Amino acid sequence: MQKGIVYATLMLLSLVSCQQPSQNPSTHNTSRTKNEITREYLSPVRILWTSGEGVVNAERFLKPGTGQADLVGDDLCTLVGGSENPPSLLLDFGKELHGGIEIVTGSFPGQDPVTVRITLGESVTEAMSRVGESSATNDHAIRDFTLPLPWLGKTEIGNSGFRFARITLVDSERTLLLKEIRAISVYRDIPWIGSFNSSDERLNQIWETGARTVHLNMQEYLWDGIKRDRLVWVGDMHPEVSTILSVFGYNEVVPKSLDMISEITELPNWMNGISSYSMWWILIHYQWYMSNGDLDYLAKNQEYLFELLDVLETRISDSGKEELDGNRFLDWPTSPNKEAIHAGLQSMMVMTFNAGAEIADILEKPELAAKYKQNVQLLKQYVPDPNGNKSGGALLALSGLVDPVDMNRELLAIDPLSGVSTFYGFYVLQARAMAGDYQGAMDVIRNYWGAMLDLGATTFWEDFDLEWAKNAGRIDEMPTEITNDIHADYGNYCYVGLRHSLCHGWASGPTTWLSQHVLGVQVIEPGCKAVKIDPHLGDLDWVEGTYPTPLGTIKVRHEKQSDGTIKSDIQLPKGVRLVK
């Protein structure tokens, strides 16, 4: 806000000196900001349900709208009150989106406003449920509300994540004429520079769904969920940032979110109250620098970063054991397993001080780099047991505390679809790649993330267990008595039932994994000035795609030959060097 005032003052002085009055009133609005966020209006693709005879001509909503009321009054939908069963209809907009609803009314009898109830839902069940039913909630975003609609007018309402909308006439003795009901999709209007296309359409769809999940969460700040958890959760950002770098390249939402969370977190407090999330902040900074090469941004944050590493150093015992306080958290399914959390935090300490040493070298702080490397050696003297937990085991492998091949053979590849979460499943995939088990990881992506697509998902969910899918109905179908309700019947911890977010950015890991390990693009030098192209096609016949860099777009195509070798066509932008 202070910067805005200074800028506005300077602009005002400039105008006065020129003796030219402003012709634009917005010049004096010091809170006015511009960004990439735009609005798109979408008509529904299906009328999923109506309550009966009180709803007439609902199909007119499937036609493109203009957002403008008129006096002609042709081809309107009528909601007729007066019966015990209030007229109601359920609309499907075809895909998950972030935004609200626009309603255009006609010239209905009596000019007093008519009251309706609108219920938004990420699933059919949620849209048909009121707050409190099966843990349905208005937390973070209002998705269940009543409002008056004007005679011959337009109303825009809502700011949530949803795919389905139910509209019910509340004024039981009134008749309501409706011209249009459209969704208002609010998103960053940015190009998808990265791409992935292969001989397996299921993998292609998974890559795209992960990318879209994160894209929707790139609002003013980088959120984790567009319905619930519309907050900056730093640990959740790590898979999201990885996806952003694979699809969009640089975007201001990342540094803006990183800066916001450090500005509101006074040391020695942990970001979001979680020790691992402060470590993820450091790891993201290193990752962001390697991809974008922005030395000025890294230097700007060095004071906080090095002070945070000093705080972390005090949480190492003389024997090298992590002794982190605060909320000791990896992911929700791991929460009951204290030994696994300890293994994961020990691993993250190693990863964080390794990143700290690299950053210190980059910023020409050799004394700090040497100290952080000594901390790494001390931490490596103590290796906890993951207690059968794949999330903790994956971090042990990624940190180098255990051999990745051994960890994959003894834990990660055993019953591979069990004990995987949408968040830390990304690190399980990364650890399996480190072990050379690319085919095993691809099978997990197909069968675990792909199962959400089979249940009607258009974005990936906060959490998912394959056991839930047994005899479960799809989220885009009306529930039945003979099937389980995948949204209302399951969930745990903070995401019980309909409170469960079905668009959670931390679940996007397969997108960047496929770009890194199947397409094969690995960043070697800061700013992507040197890359390695190391494809692993597994059972695929071919793969092609693009990858964004600050210097331009990398384009690759790999084809498996009859002898099993891979023929590659690689096009690098000027300034990017290929490392063999």
C-alpha cells in the first residue's frame, strides 16, 4: 500500500508540473492494480436434473448467452412456484472452474425481486447438499447462499471452486423468468508453453489435468485449493511450482506468494506453523533460481533465508538427529505415523542444508556454504526408519540418506498403489525415477491419478485412496442407492466428506514428472542455460512436447525404434546448451 501511495504521489506531481488535468478518474485510485487475471463466461453443457413440472424450458440455458437482458422475452426458462416441491434445476458446466454465476432475468410478473437459492458443488452430490450435510461447508468460499434477483436485470454472485450449480426458487408463490445462467470463470490468461503428447492418451490427459489443476489455483496468490484452502501453503507450493515451471515458465504469482509468506512469518516462527513448510520455502527458492536464473531475486531474500537456516541449525542434536518443533507434518495420510514423519523431516533437513550450501556458493558466501555442508555430514550420521511409510521412505531416498534402489525394492515398489497420497505421491514418483524404475512410476500414474479421471475428475483431488473407488459412482452423476458416493462417503482429517477439495494443486506432481523423466528435460545450469535431455519411454512408442525456459521453448520428440533404442529430435532455443 505504501508503494502505491508513493507512486500515486509522483504521478500527481508530474501531472501538476505539466499543468494538465487528468482525463482518467482511475489515475487517482491508489489501490488500483492490474494483473493477468481475466473472466470468461461459460454456458452449461448439461441439465442434469430438474425438480418436476415447475421448471419449463431449462434447455434454453445450453445456448450461448450475451449477458444482456432484453424486452423481447422469447425462449425463456420459467420457474413456477406454488407447489410443495419448489422448482429447482442442476446445471453442469462440464469442468471444474474458479469463479461465480451470472444470472440474467426476464420480465416476470410483479417487479419486486424474486429470491432464489444457489448451491455450487465440485460434485453433483455437493451441489445438491446444503451446508452441514455430509460435512458440506462454506469455509473459505461461500458456495451455498440465497439472494434476490431483479426484474429484467443481471446478477453476478459467487467466488468459489465448482463445476455444478443448483438453482432453486425460494419465493414459493412467485414465477421467475430466466434468460441465461452462465458460469464466470476467473483465471490467469497466460499461455501454456509446456506440452506433453505421447502414444498413451491416458498419460496425456493426466499431464493436462495436473496442469489445469495448478492453473486454476494461480489466482492473486498461489493457492492450494479453489474451493477450500484458498491460502498460501508453502509446502503445497513445491509440487505446484514444479508444475508451473514445466507448463508456464516464469510467473509472478510464485515470487509474490513466497514473499508474502516470509513477510508475515517472523523468525524463529515456522511458515504456516509447520517446520517442513519453512524448509520447502528454501527448496523452492533454489529450484526457482535454477530454472529462471534470477540472481537479484535470490539475493533479495538472502538475509531471511540464511537466518532461517540458522534457526534450523539449532534443531540438530549433537548426534545429528533432527529435533524440529512446531507442527511436525509431511502429508495427511502420514500423520499417525510418527516414525515416518521423523524420517521425512530428517531427510528434509539434509535436502534443505544441501540447497543452502548451493545458494551460499551462488551468493559467494563460502563460510556459510562450508557450515551448511558440515551440517549435512552431521545429519547423515543418523538415518531413521520410515516405518513402512512410502512418503517417509521416498524422502530418505531423495535426500541420499538411503540407497534409492534398495528403498524402491524394499518399500516403494511393494504393493505400489497402497500408501500413495496425491501430495507426497510426487516424491514417491521422483524416488522411483532415482532408482531407475520409470516404468513402475508410470504405472502408478496411470492407475492412481488415472482412477480419479475414471470417476469424472477434471482436476486432481486433495487426497485419494483407491479403496474408495470400489463400487463408487462418478462425481458427475446423481448418486444411487447401490453405489458408494466418492465425495460424500470418504475423506479424513480436515477433508471429511463434502469438505474434501476436488481441485488441489499439490496433486499435480505427474505433470512435471512426465516432463522431466519421460520427455526427459532436466535443468543443469541456472536459467536453463544448460539442459540434459534424458527420455525414458517405458512402454510408450513415442513422446513429444515442449518445455519453457527464460531463453525460449525447448521442443523434443522421441521415437522408440525396432531395436529398442530411442531416436530423438531436439530443438533448443539460442543460448541453451545440451549436456550429454
